[in-house]
Amino acid sequence: MRLGLNLGYLVGSEDPGGQLRLVRRAEELGFDTVWAAEAYGSDAVSVLAWLAGQTSTIGIGSAVLQIPGRTPTMTAMTAASLDLLTGGRFRLGLGVSGPQVSEGWHGVRFDHPLGRTREYVAIVRSALARETVSHAGDHYRLPLPDGPGKALKLTIVPPSERIPLLLAAVGPRNLELAGEIADGWLAVFHAPEHADDQLAAIKRGLARSGQPDRDFAVVPTVPVVVGDDPQRCADVIRPYAALYVGGMGSRKQNFYNALAVRMGFADAAAEVQELFLSGRQRDAAAAVPYEFIDQTSLVGPPSRIAERLAVIKESGVTSAALLPFGRTVEDKLAMITAVREAYPG
């Protein structure tokens, strides 16, 4: 198992120079990949290109590029360009986002996400293979059948023979799809205690792909707070967990809330969601069970974190993407350094 770094996305007036310091330190520490996200603020591509120009060895990954925000061929162009500019360091992470962002920000209906993703990945793969792209599906048609457009081929050659393509997935059907059509899984709130069912879904997808034993990356984002008291460390992560479990979606459709329910936290998930959606975010954060955070994060002193990393590794994780929580950049630098020292592997 390797270590990685997840930057999330730029928030408010956050200084991007701090992110660069973190990435350069992660590169010094031998981290595998730095991942950048996007929602409806900073986009991942600009951040990754900026970081790539100021690093030399660390992998550069999107976690994720939003499928509703780009055509599949635009994503292929972006992936090929970043791979070319970084000398083969790019990893393409994709996700459907959620109904609020897809429909509210991008103006794209959040319907048939599995079918859309399947077609989207097929087009991206075809373009990156430098095939003449032609697709007649339920969700995408290239070229359009009733106009002057013609089938085209990507004009640049990325150095990677196959750019790694990973899918963000939470539900069982999405996990099966990831196993079938992707090279890896970008996980969130990954708990080793509940990983067997998720990995079983991926294995079903791998079997359906006809290559059940092929290499497949398992890359969870793992929140980190280093300190003497695990309970107090967990308090720092509570607002983040409450945002996802309580606020990422509606009462009827929240993938992260459903995940918490499958993990055995149904009553707490309902309470967190009710409090969050009624505007009581602080109370929602306080209602997140410590056990949920402890199972999905690294909290406590380095010795405890080392023990937990061993458990994460045994659960099938290939790269743990650390998401450090700290008030300052110095705090975050100290945390990723402490985790690296606690995990010499």
C-alpha cells in the first residue's frame, strides 16, 4: 500500500500556495499521487496543471472530474494533454457528482447515471486509444447523425499506453460498474470493517469484464488528524462528515447517507441529515458517531495511526490518499510527515 495526498478543492480565500507546499512535501516523502477535486468552485484541471508544472515525480490525479461538466471527448483531450505535459504522471478519476450539482450547476439531468457513465468511459477510452471516435448510444451520439460533423481522431499521443481511469463509486451497482469498466475505485468513508461487501461488488464487476485477476486500484480518501486524544482529533473531522452524510443531497437521495446506513449507523445518519437540512450544522456535526469517524479516518497519536494503517492495508487498499485536517499549512505538513514516519512501508 502506498500513501497519497488528497487536496480536496480550494475553499473561499484559501491560499493555493499552501497546497503547493503540501504537494512538494508529499513528493519529498515519496507519496504516490496527489489528487485534486472540484465541486462548483475551483476546477481540478487548472489546479493539477499548476501543480504538475512545479513537481517532477509525484502522480497527478483528478478525484474527480465531473462527468456532467464535460463532454467525454473533452475529458479525453484533457487527460491526454495532462499526461503528455507530465510525462505520463496523470491518473483520470471520474464521477457523476450528485443531482444538486449536476442539475443546479451544470444543467444536466441526473438520470440513468450508470448508463451515462458506461457510455462516457467507452468514448474516453476510444479517444485515448486514438481511434476514430464514433458512438451511437442512448446518451451520447458521435458524430451527430443529422449534421455536417464527421468522426475524428485525437491528434496528440499521450506517453502512457493506458492512462489509469478510476471511478468514484459508493453504491453496490456503481461499485460493480467500476470493477467492470475502470482501472480502480476512488472511495470515500472507506471502513475496513465494512470493506468486504464493497470489494465483493467490485469483484463481480471484474468477473463480468472477462479479466477477473487484472490489476485494480483501491484508493480511498482518508481524513487525518494527529494528536494525543483520538476523541478530540475526531471532533475536527465531524463537520466534514456531517456535510457529506447530512447535506450532500436531499432527504430522498444522498449516497453518503445511504452508505452510513449500510455501515450500521442508520439512526445516527437520519439524525445528522435532519439536523443538517434544518440549518443546525453544528448540532449535525456533534451527532456524527465517533465510531463512524474512527472507522473511516486516521485519528490519534502516530502509534495508533500506524496500527490503523496496517488494518487499512489488509482491507485491500492499494493507495491511501491522506486528507489532513489542520488550522494551518504547518499543521498539515506536520501531519503528513508524521503519518509517513509511522508507515515506513
